[in-house]
Amino acid sequence: MKKLTTKAEVIDYLYNDTSWGYEAIRIFEARYGGKMFGIASLEDKYSTLAKLEEELDGKVLTSQLMSLPWHTAIYHALSLRLTIRNRNDAVGDYDIFYDGEWHPWELKTTQGDKFQGSTHSSRKTPRTILLKYEVDREMRIVDGEMPGLVVAIHLEAHEKLGAFSGWLGKPTKKNSRTTLSVHVSDLGAYMSGITFGSARACVKWCKHLTHRLTREEVYGKKAA
């Protein structure tokens, strides 16, 4: 398949083409599945993600276990149409090539209500991909593919995220965590980069809404 080479083509693909999102989900579920949870896939007491999280006292660790697989899944999904390479530094996670040069892009993932990150660095790229997702916590963990693990998704890409949002939070010596906040007055412009899901104006800030998925939608056929 021909690679996209101009900024206009790449931005249109990221903003409006759902195929790379579906491909990322399929890769995430097929290549990683239960492998993300290691020995848990072989232990009956960890038969579901919910039971594993009970043992780990929360879902923070399981979210961390899924972070790198998502990074890799999105990389491979985008590589079908884009010229992309891993970067993984203080500037961004990927470099995407268009208009004759490399452009850094950052990936943020969350299972929570808000996107967070250490984003105080002046070097951080404004080009951002945001992924919010939900998984089936009652699905049995197996040592292999887990189609249907991802049950909802919110996916968006923005060339200049800072144009209508801000990362709220003040850096300290021990903590530089920030939270993405999009003002309700920017909702219209912000919606242009959302591929899956939506956003809703609340009192002051916008809320990210996920899109519920079906197995048929993701895989193009009904589950066996």
C-alpha cells in the first residue's frame, strides 16, 4: 500500500480514517493478549483481569502492563500507511515522515477519565495521539490471543494540541504530573481530531467519551 508523504495526507489520515484504530486494536489483542500478564495467564486464581487486579490491589499496575503493548500496536498500525520510527525520548514517542522531514509525535494512553503525563518540558512536541480505552475485566486471561478484550475506545490525534488545551499542574522537585484540560469554548475545534468517541462540554472543561465496540465491528465478522 502506498505510503502517505505530505502533511495534508498524514493529518487527514490520522484525523479521519478509522482503519488505523481498528488495526491497532486487532494487533493489541492478537500479538499481546494474555502475554501482557505473564504468569497470571497460567494461574487459575488470576483467571480474569478483575481477579488479577484484586491481587495487585487496583488497576494501576495492569494499566502499566498494557501501556507498552499499546505503544507498539499503534506503531505497527500506523506503519501500514505512514513512514514512522520509534523515538521514545523527552520530545516524543514516534517520528513520522512527511513533507521531506521527520516530525515527532507523542502518545498518551489512559483507562481513567483524564489524560495525565509529565508534560512540563519545553521540548515536548505539541503533536499528540490520545487513546482512552476500556477492557473486559471479566474476560478469562489466556496465554495467547484475546479478541474482544478492548470493549470501548476514544482515539484522537492533534497536530497542535496546545492550541485549544492545556496541561494543568505545577512542577515540583518530586512531581511533574499534569492533567490535560480542554476548555468548553474550544470544543468545536477539538472535535476535529477525534476519530473514535466524542467529547462533551461540562461546566468548564470537556469530558472525553468512549465509543463502544463490537467484535463484528473490529474484525468484520461475528464472533465464533
